[in-house]
Amino acid sequence: MIANTDKLKEKLSKEGIKVLSHYWTLGRYDDVVIIEAPDEKAMLKVGLALAGTVATETLVAIPRKEAVKLLG
């Protein structure tokens, strides 16, 4: 499992996707990986490559500072 995760991180890096943090969790999901992708298409490409291997849920996050500017 650890070797597979390391390989996945390498593959993501080659696609221009940065792994910001990775947590092993208890509950609904076994782990949570927080990443930063150049755009939605790059993330979609990775998601499609992982189809059938893992279950994913993608959330788009906006930093608080930027969200506050949108409200102002």
C-alpha cells in the first residue's frame, strides 16, 4: 500500500499536481489526500486513470481570503 501511494504521488507530480498533505483516516474513507492541480482538466485526467481502483470525491476549495473578497 505504501509503495503504491508513493508511485501515485510520483505520477501526480508528473501531471503538474502537487500533493499538499496526505492523511490516513478512520471512518467513511481510508485516507484523504489534499492536492493542488493546475486546473479541473488535470484532475479529471487523474480521476479517470484511477477509476475502478479507488473511490474519489473531488471538492473545489477557495482560500478564505479569496472567498471574503468575493463577498465584499
